[in-house]
Amino acid sequence: MSDNYSTASLLMKLFPLQVGTRDLNPSPPHTWQSLQGRNTKVAVVLIQKKTPLPPGEDVVASERAAALCNACELSGKSLFVLPHTDHLVGYIIRLENAFYEHAQTYYYTEIRRVKSHKEFLNKTTHQLLFVRHQFKIAFFSELKQDTQNALKNYRTAYNLVHELRAHETNILEIKTMAGFINYKICRLCFQHNTPLDAIAQFRKHIDLCKKKIGSAELSFEHAAWMSKQFQVFGDLFDEAIKLGLTAIQTQNPGFYYQQAAYYAQERKQLAKTLCNHEVSVMYPNPDPLETQTGVLDFYGQRPWRQGILSFDLSDPEKEKVGILAIQLKEKNVVHSEIIITLLSNAVAQFKKYKCPRMKSHLMVQMGEEYYYAKDYTKALKLLDYVMCDYRTEGWWMLLTSILTTALKCSYLMAQLKDYITYSLELLGRASTLKDDQKSRIEKNLINVLMNESPDPEPDCDILAVKTAQKLWVDRVSLAGSNIFTIGVQDFVPFVQCKAKFHAPSFHVDVPVQFDIYLKADCPHPIRFSKLCVNFNNQVMEPFNIS
């Protein structure tokens, strides 16, 4: 029963029917007059608590129904009785069918009306109206559940958008409308179970729009728009998969989320360059991004250009102020959150489709983004997770890059054990750092071992370094003679160890003699205060080497 009720309420919201559940007193005349000229059908639904008599037997009810219809100027077919009985579901289905027929008729009439207007247009002077009318026909067809015709008309509308003359003043509006219509086309393609058509349409969309950047001062807006296109298509693709579509390893939503993250990163870099205003620069007053009504007349238009169709910039000063307002708003956007969310979506998809290398690659990017967002704990957690994969596969250059970021995180958090561990590996033979970089790290490592604060890591945030220096002072003062046990079996340390027996075999009760060779890979000599040899055979006792 609840499902039928929800369906009926949805129909009432979507379809242009005014449904009354009032008492038998008709509404005032002005209520009906306000609907004139809107091609609106009015239906009245009476809810009865008592079980009604069979049709034709309740004379009083028939008379009252006729009187109500006369007073409201309604057809008898527009009056519905909904008895609250055990057979309520059947009455609801009947009501739905009636509404459905009315709605189908309405949308069919609206499509004919739009087509009749379209006949009087010409492409020379009414280019914008051609797009508008074609979109309306497609939208009404979609509501009418004629998805094939809807798709056909959306495609026509999309092509008409790209026939418009593009200029810096209208390029955002063109891209906005193209994005809306592209979404509709791709969604219907997925509904029709033709994913290749959806992918082809999306690629065409990106190819046509990726160079429509617009104002160079607002190029971060274009990067944001591109990112949103890939994200939305990834969402559509993922939704289609949940509804039964089969994806493959080389073509899954993860690639689209990854590309969305790439453009979000580009947006961040562009915003960093273009929105780098001094603190003294104030936000314009009055606000050029506000309109009198609080909303835009049309999607994609600039608020300060409402109602202006000319390509010429009539007020350059107003343009300058509007651009400044957009730049200052962009400065407050937390880009790292957007990037991390998109990368997280991509990682989930690549994990699902068993693409371990893509997953590891994106997890590194997430870790680096957490580092830029100053969430060093999460950054280390992610970077630690992927280090094992790169060690196993011998990607030393990538491992060195990750270890360098991890060392910065451990320094900025004053994590003593992690700092020593990463330093030991960066000094080893697997590290691709230059000798001068290794020398700096070795010097810092010796400082830490001598219970002194290390020098800051290069390219760290200045404020974060100041905070870290205070943490190191506190940590060193409390450290005392702490001893850390660091297992080197999981990484490549800077000390190589090899054992050599003096003879190939030994008699019982004869002391076994062997030599142990140690080689340090670090640039400068290092001193060991104590060495201990352990054996795989647990019966043999370890011993110290002086």
C-alpha cells in the first residue's frame, strides 16, 4: 500500500494536475482563475472513511457529486472517490492510471505547442531559441516516458549549442548548457543499455569543450567545470553498473574519477597563481555576484551582465570588479578536500576492478594531497601502505619520492621513530637521492641520535616548520636515553651485512669460526656503539661484537 501511495504522490508532483482534497465547499473563484491559460487539468479526490454503497444505489452521494462538479465547473471524469477500505490499492491504481492519461495528453499538447512556435524561427536571428525549443521538446518527451524521442531531440539540441558563435562573454553559458544536455544524453544512453554510445558522447563532449577556456583570468573556472564533467560521468557510469551494467578492467568509472581529480589539481594550481591577492585586497561592495532577484535569469550567465546579449563589454570596470569577486571566492575554496574525495572514489573503483598499480599510484597522490592539507597523520598512513608494493617491485625512484614526503611528515609531527626509520632507508642503496641530499639526511640523523633537534626538511610550509621546531625541542628534552627497536627486514637499510665461515665444515665440539662483514652505504662514516649477532637457529645464543 505504501508503494502505491508514494507513486501517486510522485505523479502529483511531476504532472501538471492540481489535486484537491478539500471539503465539499468549492474554492474561491480566484483560485481557479489563476490557472487559466496554463493548460492545467483540475482533479478533485474525495477520501471516504466509510465503505461506499455500490454505484447507482447511493442517490444522495450522486447528487452531491454532480453539484460539486457543477460548482467547480469540472467534468464528472475529474472527480475521484478514494474509499479507505481493504480495496484501497485497487482504487489507487485506478487513480494513477487516470493521472497518467491526463499527463500523457498534457505533454503531447505541450510538445505540439513548442513545435508550432519553432516553425516561426530562423537560425539567423533565433539561434538561442532553437536550442531552448529543442531542449523543451526533449524534456517533455522524457517526462512523457518517450525516451527514444527524448534522446533524439537532446542530441539535436546539443549540436545546436555548438553551432552558437562562442565569445568570451557567452562561453560559460554555452559550456553550462552543453554540460546539462550532455548529462541527459549520457544518462539516457545508459538507461537504454548502450554504454558505448554514452562513452562516445562524453568523449565528443570533452573534445568540443576542452579548449573553450574563456577569460584567462578565470581559467580555474574552466578546470573546475572540466573536473565536474568527469565526476558526473563517473557517477552516471557507477549508477548504471549498480543497475546491472557490466564494466571491465580497462573501462570503469575509476578512470573518470581519476581525470576529475587531475582537473581539480589543475584548478588548485591555477587558483594559487591567479588568486594570489594581497590580504589588504577587500571583497567588492556592493557584491557584483548578487542580483536583484537573488537568482540568475539564465544558467551560465555572469550576474553583472544580466540581460546583455552583446559581445562587447559595455563596462570594463564592472568586468574587472566581477572577476576580482570570483577570484576572491575561489581563494576560500578548500581544494584539497575536493581532490581527496575524487581520488578516494577512483581508488575504490580500481580496487573493485583489481587494478593494484593504479590503486597504489592514486593512494600516493592522496597521501601527498593530505600532506599539502597538513593532515600528516593520514598522509603517513597512506604512504606507509603503498611503500611495501614499490619495494617488492623494485620501483626505487618512486619509493625514494614517497620516502622523502614521509620523512617531511614525520619531521613536521616530530615522530622520532618514524623519522629515524625513513632516514635509514633514504641513506641506503635503494635510495636515488644525490650524495649532497644523503649527507644532509645523515647529519640530521646523527643529530637526532645525539639527542638534538634536526634541521628542517626542505620545501616545508614555514608555519608548519615553526610548530615542528617547538615539538622537537619538547621531544628532545623528554627523550633521555630512549632505545628504539627498528626491524629492517621490511625495508632496504643503509647497512649491508654478510657472514663467511672459515671452513666448509666443522667437527663436533670444535668452535665454529666465521667473519661478519658490514658495509655502510651512507656518504660519511658512521660509528656503531654495539653490534649483536642473532642466529636463525633459536638454540644458538646471540652474542655481542665489541
